[in-house]
Amino acid sequence: MPKMTERERLVKIEADQQNLAREAETVRRGLRAQYGKLVTELPVERLSEREFRDVIGQAIRVGGSVAISALKGLTAPGVQAESSPGAARKRAVVAPAGGDDASTAVHP
């Protein structure tokens, strides 16, 4: 096989990059769909959409194992069932350690 010119190599490399990007996107969508199916089995209706997005976004941002460790560190008295529909609005907001602002949404 004759040696490819630099221009031909570049065209081939760019085509390979596009194919890999398409394949990565296909795999990414499949993985997200698989995780989406897991969510259908969870009682997410107990959270507002904003709370759900914030919880998932923050867990993704810090990493799963860190988020799990932090949540497991919560004590039972610190986690209270809501007694009235307005209780969610009356809860105190505690700023996380390290100066992160948990109120800002994280968009992947």
C-alpha cells in the first residue's frame, strides 16, 4: 500500500474522530437511559424537580462515593419527616463545608 500524504492522513484522522464522537454519544445516551430506568423505581415524587436536579447534580459533581459518605454521615435526628406541606419551605439551609454554594444548579 502506498504511503498516505499528510493531507490524506489528516482527512482519515478527522473522519475517525467524527466516528468516535458519534459512537461516544450513542454509548452516553444508552448509559443515561439505563440510569433513567433506575430512577423510575425510586420515590422521586418526594422531592421537587429542583431538589432532585440539585441532589443529582451535586452527587455527580463531587463523585458518587463522596456523596454517599456525606449522606451516610447524616444522623437520624437530622433527617426529619415533613409534617405539613409547608414544612419544605421552613427548613433551614445549611451551607456545605468548603464554601460551595449548594443553591446553584449544576448542569452537566
